[in-house]
Amino acid sequence: MNIIETENLTRRYGKNDAVNGLTFHVPEGAIYAFLGPNGAGKTTTIQTLLNIQRPTSGIARVLGVPTTALGPKELAQIGYVSENQQLPESMTVDRFLAWCKPMYPTWDDAFADQLRARFELPLDRKLKNLSRGMKMKAALLASIAYRPRLLVLDEPFSGLDPLMRDEFIRGVLELSEQEKWTVFLSSHDIDEVERLADWVGILNMGKLHLSEASESLQRRFRRVEFTVKEENRKLPASLPASWYVAEVAGHGVRFVTGEYVAGETEKKVAEIFPDASPVTVSPMPLREIFLALARTFRIKPTL
């Protein structure tokens, strides 16, 4: 089952498309990283998925329900934490949690106590006196104490110091595995989500460039390098569309292929560069894949 599904989802402000024709799905149990630079349309997409904004056109479903029809029953199964989330600053942590509890019929007191101890949240401290990282922990606790099916995190690492980011990531990883959540996470920082995500989507200027399982992505993307004779050390006018960021480098040529097939890719290299030798094919971490795509599609380098 897919927890999130969209078809040609578009949100327009005046003549400008904040998101344009998004089609993707998020399988149940996945941790889906929705990646893109600031201003790419990530928050608009999330707010449309949660019925905070309405789509201009297209279809979006969450938990099998059209987003425009989401009601209390569905919203009680969704946890949401955003970068700019407003908390009642004058409340203590204890009062804040007590305030949240009646909104969710499935609130689990024992689980909330476990989370509070795990996050080391001081119950008697006012939210306004907590660090940004501790406020994010309080918001996360309030969003998961009722054991939602879907957890939506909009730029959750923004402004957190490295130690707090690491704690946050480890907490989300361990809890999502324990609770079998589906997590939809937006970020502009590849380094923070690479160890989290098993599905990824890349958004830029409102358009989705890919949406795919991480394993599949890393299977088909490879860095290819080879040497050629000096007189042949130039790129032809036409190269396969799946060869990204091809360039002459040192004594040869290198590129990234987005459609690697063992034997076939090497054969294609030999057709275009008959004296290529040796051809070296290397796997790529997600960060390098994203950087290659960023250069190709002119995505801002915050990725």
C-alpha cells in the first residue's frame, strides 16, 4: 500500500507554479527523503498533502483519502513537525504535552513517558527557555506520542548543532523501525538524510526530477572513467542522454551514467571511444549522485 500518492499535483500562485505536475508515491513503511534547495517547493507540497493548502490541479491522496477530504480520523494518524513550527512558549513541557493529549484519542501515556526520558526533556521548563534542539524534541514527542502511521518532517534539522542533529536522526531511525512508521522528510541537506532514507525524490523549481528507492538509484548510477589517446581526448557532439556531466579530465574522459548495465555500458563506451582503456566503473554514494544531477539540471548546490 502507498501511504502518499500524487498525480500531476500542481499548486499555483497567480502565474507562478510553486509545484508543477508532481507524480510520486511513498510506500508504507518507507523513509522518503524529499530533497531540494530552499524555495524548491518542498513546504508547499507538504502543506498541500496535509490540506493546509489546496491544489490548483491534480490529485493527492494520503492514507488512501484525497487530501481535500482529510478529516479528524486521518489527521489523528499523521504526525507533523516543521522547521518554523510555533509552540506555546509560555507553557512548560509538562503542560504542553497535557494540552496536546486530548486532541489525539490514541495518545499513549506510557509511550510519551518513554520518549520524554529518551529525549531528556525537562518537564518543568518553559518551552521559551529551551534550546532550538530541545524545542524540536518537544514538538517531535507531541507528534508521535499517539503512534501515528505517517510522520511528516519539514526541514527538521535546520538550525540544529551537529550533536543534536545526530541524536535526532538516530531517534527517528530507531523509532521508525520500532513503530513501523512511514516517514516523509523534506531537507536541503544530503549529508543529513543519506543514512536515513530508503526512498528519495529530488525537487527543483517546483518540478520533480526523480522519485525512486535508494537501492535502485545506487544500482543504476555509476561513475565511469577511462583513458584515451591525446588526439581523441575530446567529447563528441552527441552522447547518450543518460550520461551526465561528461568531461575530459587528465588523460581521459569521465562521466556519470544513470542507466548502468554491466557489459552494455562498457560496450557503448567502446563504440564511441574505440581506444578507451581501461574502463573503470565505480559505485556512487547518494551525495555524488545528487551533485551530478544538480550540475545537469542546474539545481542550486545546497544539496
